[in-house]
Amino acid sequence: MGETKSSRKSSLPVSGMSCASCVGSVEKALSGVDGVSSANVNLASGKATVEYDPDFVDEEDLIGAVEDAGYGVEGRKASFGVTGMSCASCVGSVEKALAGVSGVTNVSVNLASEKATVEYLPGEAEISDFERAVEGAGYGIVREEEESSSDDSHESGYRKLKNRFLVAAFLTALIFIGSIPHMFMLPSPVPMSLLNVGLFVLATPVQFWAGRRFYEGAWGAVKHGRANMNTLVAVGTSAAYFYSVFATFAPQLLAGRADVYFDTAALIITLILLGRLLEMRAKGRTNEAIKSLAGLRAKTARVVRDGEETDVPVEDVEVGDTVIVRPGEKIPVDGRIVSGESAVDEAMISGESVPVTKRKGDEVIGATMNTSGSFRFEATKVGKDTALAQIMRMVEEAQGSKAPIQRLADKISGVFVPVVMAFAAASFFVWLVFGPDPAFTFAMLNFVAILIIACPCAMGLATPTSIMVGTGKGAQSGILIKGGEALEGARNLDTIVLDKTGTLTKGEPELTDILATNGLSEDDLLRLAASAERGSEHPLGEAIVRGARNKNLALADADSFEAVSGGGIKAKVEGREILIGNARFMGESGVGENGLAPRRDELSSSGKTPMLIAINGKMAGLVAVADTVKEESREAVERLHSMGLEVAMMTGDNERTADAIAEELGIDRVLAEVRPDGKANEIKRLQSEGKKVGMVGDGINDAPALAQADIGVAIGTGADVAMEAADLTLISGDARGVGRAISLSKATVRNIKQNLFWAFAYNVALIPVAAGILYPFFSDGGVPEFLTPFFGEYGFLNPVLAAMAMALSSVTVLSNALRLRRVKVV
């Protein structure tokens, strides 16, 4: 049976199926969706073919059904540039066109970045389908492979627009000079009819060459039954232009009147082009964060090949290459140091100004600056896989996303232009019937003023420009923001849950205390203990060995080594029997604590792990190891408190250890003895109390809790899966970044609200003025003389002033968004 007119067939690539039972589960889930007429799943191809009624169900419903059944749908995401958009209505047109492509599951179009992000099902839709949809809607598309030259195309577009504006401005200036006899009722040196023909010749290229973009955009919208900002400008200026044409060549059709408004039409187009020019310039500045990151990349790398050092373009570096970096040079790609030592300035990645010491085995990040020593490293990530490339990609995706607050603007702009056109038409007929003489002229000028002043450009730019600048500011401060929703939502948090290990603490145990008895010095005790632990792979043993090496103690080889599960170790060093472990282990070995029990209990109560040491069957002392608190953790907690937030700590430690750390840091609430699989449930429990919860963590086992939280914050030094599940990522691993992120969120949302206020207030205030609401106050011609250039004799808004106000509104919104770059995120 073929696909009927009222049905649609889609193929979903399903992941996670392994047997016939899985096939049955997926088919049952899909068949249970209202509107689905058939569902067939093929295990071999991993695809589900679904026939459904698009009036009742869409691809998102189908994907949801598959995911609810415990399987996945392997969708893809594509981002590409869109040209020709000028207002919020254009965004709606492009989104509608792309959403209509079969296989598309989600669409987001951003006016400020002029980019579209499409999530789609492979095999159902391809880039070529998107291109046809966008071009069919009257806009252009920039493919991914062309985006490397996007800066050049932006610059080229800016130059072309500037040239058109300059020509239009020159011709408009001549038109104004020629219109002086009309404006001031002065005698003309040439017959008025001939002067009008001259104005027609000057105005025509302004109308149809300089203003061509408005007609092209309007025609593209009309073809799809829509109206946008271009429609308003094209209709408004055409009304003034063609009225003037009739007044010039067929005045008898206008009761013999010869008033022309070529100057009005030309000046409106020129002013709007000026606004577009300023807007384009400001848009280029909103993305400076990405440009500055891209400019940090090294151009060349010094690699060792066939035993010789060779300088190659950074694009030619391959995984596994040995790269040499000298003082003052940029690190070209990501890698791991194999020899040498240096201090590396990672400020461009982490936002921290203090250089980080790097030694053999440490990882280095491409585009960071080597400040002192020389070293060699093995390239581990190159090209699009480097940390910098991934950061740039995340920032670009975030800048292309929409914040929930934008939905109101989108809904309003979707109906705004048609409503304005209807209102303008109604106003025209009202003033034509009831207006003062010459009624047609006043009606026409009011019609033009309403159309021009109501262009929803500022409305469309209000949110995305702030999101672009805010996410860019975040990247420069070491905060990666996944999207507009996360940027907006962070300001609503009232509770922050910090995972202890790796977030508040360093994540690896360190030697903290040494107590020697039985006549041994602390160094001797530590040297023997570390020599015994050299064969251990236990983190506590490794901490003892690191502590000895940090003191530059010479370690001996153990003659024998035995690990006792859950107790400790037995080793023989320099002919002496060494035991290291807990009190139970010592008791079972027949060694008494020799008065160390009080000190051991004191260390335990302060969150440390004490280990007793016996030599040749006698107690010789103890060492304590702890996952030490990061130096900045207390400041991070204090900063969150100063913002009025409740701070909780989540840990698998026992309550006594957890309480000790919480007391040290001033934490309000302790969630102790939480198993890894119980972290998400703890977040749910807090949310059930009505709290807006932010979860901060770094480990793989934190990922479910990060996803469950209202806002998940990953520590950038942790696991990739944690960063994938999180809404925000702190690149440096510094918990103080949580406060910075919330501060940035508040500043960005405040900026968005300011923009939306001005965009809406401008329209609400000035559309009634353009419609002639001031006429009853000045119907006797009582407009003050200094206001007559703006409101004429009777209080009607001059269309030229409407064009100036419209252009100014967009520039005001963009300028306000750019203020975010100067916001101090602390």
C-alpha cells in the first residue's frame, strides 16, 4: 500500500536493539502513538519504517515513543548560515520552511548570528533539502564548507551595503536640494513639472537599486503567504514613490495636485540602509569572542620526523607526532608531555592568569602559551578534535540557540507584521474619509509612517544578540554555556549541590600528617613507609610515595610485598618487616597501638585517613592521608552565600568525615554516604522540596545527577561524559566559576529584558502617533513651529522620522547587548 495524500512515511535509525524482542518492543511503542497507521522495524538495518498522519503526529512524537521504550534514535545536527534575514518575521519564515522538510525533528534560527541549526534523521533529510527549503522561502544558505570564509563574506556584504548606502545618500541629498521649492513653497528656477521629472530620475535608482533588497525579501515572503519587515518597507516606500509618479506624469488622476514625495521615499530607504549598515557592523562585534579564540591558534608547529626537526603548518600535525615547544611559543595542538618541564599560561582556556607548571605525563592544550622552559609532547588531538576547536563549536552552538524568554517575542512577531499591515490599511481609509484636506495625501503619509515605524527588527534582535555576547563573555571567562536555556535558567537557582571529590577537593589523596614514635625521625618513618608502598597500586599508598618524593627522600626497593585486602600491606625493606594499615589489621598482626589511638581518632574525625606503621613488630608511628580541599573552595562557597544561595555538599564519605569538610568550608547542608547510583535521587529529593537545584560535579558517576538537576555544571578537568550531560562547563575546574556563571546569567537576562522593553515600548508608543493620535490636539494647525518638520501642521508623524526611529531602535538594542562585554563577571 503506497503513501496516501494524508499520510507520511519516515525511516528512523534506532539504536540499542539486539534481538527480536527489541524489535517487538519498538514496533509496539511506535504503533501505540495516535496517528500511526503502521510500524515495521528491521533489526539487520537498525531502522524503523513508520507511516503516520502528519496532522496528528510528527517525528518528535515518534522519537519520544522510541526513547520511552528504552532505545535511541540516531539523529544528526547541521548548522549553516542563512542570508537575507532582517527581522523576527524572517526568522519565523525560515523556521517554518525548514520544519516542513520531512525528517526534520527540531529547528532553531538565530537572527543575530544569521545561522540555522537543524536536527534531522539521516536518510530522511539532507543538506540539499534544507537548501531548497530556505531558498524557496526567499533566503540564501551558506554551506558548512563555505563558512571558513564567512568573515570575508560578512566583510564583503558590509562593503556592498556601504556602497549602496553612499550612492543612495548622495542621490537623496540631490533630491532634497531639488525638493526645497516644494518644502518651503518657494519659486522654482525651472518649471515645477520639469523639476518633478528630475526628482523622479534621481529617486528611481534609490527606490529600485538601493532598495532592491527590500523588494527581493518581500517577494520571497509573498510567495509563501507571509509578510515581514521587507514587506513593510517595500509597500510603504512604494506607496510614497508611485503616488509621486502619478503626481508627476498624471496629475489629473489626483485632482490636479502635483505634490510629490520622492524625498520621503528616498530618505526612508537611505535611513533604513544606514540602520542596516550600523546593525551589520554591530553584529560583527557580537561574535568577537569566537574570532578572538580563532585568532589564538598557532599557525605552525615544530615536529620531529625521521629524526629531524621540521616546521609544518598546524593543519599537517598528526596524532602521534612528537612536537617541540620552546619558550614564548604557542602550543600548536593538544598532547601529553614526554620530556621537559615548563610553566604554561592557560588563561585563554581557563580564564586563570597564573601559569600552570607542566611536567612529564601532564596534558597540554593547543593555543595556550609556553612561558618559560622547553619541552616535547606527543600530539593526542588535532584539528577539530582539539579542546579549542570543541570550545569554539560549543560556543557557536550556544550562540545559535534560543532562550525561553525569546518565545514571547517569536509569538508576537509571527502575527505582528500582518496585524500592522491591516492596521495601516484601516488607518488609510479612516483618514481618507475623515481626514483634513488633502485627505488622500494625509492618509497616504499616515499609511507609510505606520508601515515604516512598525518594522519588527529590534524585536528579533533583542534576545539573540544578548545570548551571543553573553555566551562569548562566558567563554572568555572560562565558562562554556551549552545554550540560551542554560544561560537564562542559571539565574533562577536557589540551591547549589557540590560534589565533594574533584570539585571541592583535589580528587586525589595527599599526605597530610606524620607522627613518629619509637625513636625514629619523621623523615625516616616516611622513607621506610614509602619504600614499602612502592609496590602498591592503592591511592593511599601512592599518596605516601608522592609525599616522600616531594621531600626528596631516597627510597629503597622492597625485598617482598604483600597486599592484605581491606587491611593494609606487609613488606620487607632493608631487612626490616614493615606493616602499614588500619587498627584492625594491626590487632590481627599482634601489634598494639602504643597510645596512638587518641591521635588516630582525632585525625579520623577531621576527615583524614590515618594509617598505623609497625616496624619489626613494634608500633613506630602513623601517617595520615586526605583528599585535601582546594584552596579556592572556601571562597567559592562564600561567594555563593553572598548571592543568597543555599550550598550543599554530596559525598560517599561517612557523616563524620563529610561534616568535618562541610564545617571547614561553611557548607549549609551535607548529603553523606550517597552511593554513585543514588546521586540523581538526592537531586530529585531536593527538587521535590520546591528548590531550583544546580549540581556541580566532575565524574562519570555525576552524569545522571547533572542531567537531573535544573542546571548541571561540569568541572572541565573531569570526565567527558559529565561535560556532555551538563548545561555549563567550568574549563579551569575552579568552583568559583559557579558564582561567575550565575552572575553572568543574571546580567544577560537583565540585558535581554532591557532590549525587549525598548523594542516593544518603541512600537507601542510610536505606532499610535504614526496613526494620527495627536491630530485631535492639533486639528486647528496648532503644532509648535519647531515640531512641524516632525509632525507637520496637524500632528501627523513624518514618515522620515518614522524611518529614523526604526533604524535607531535596532542600533539601540545592539548597542545595549554589546554592553555585556564590559560586565565584570566575578
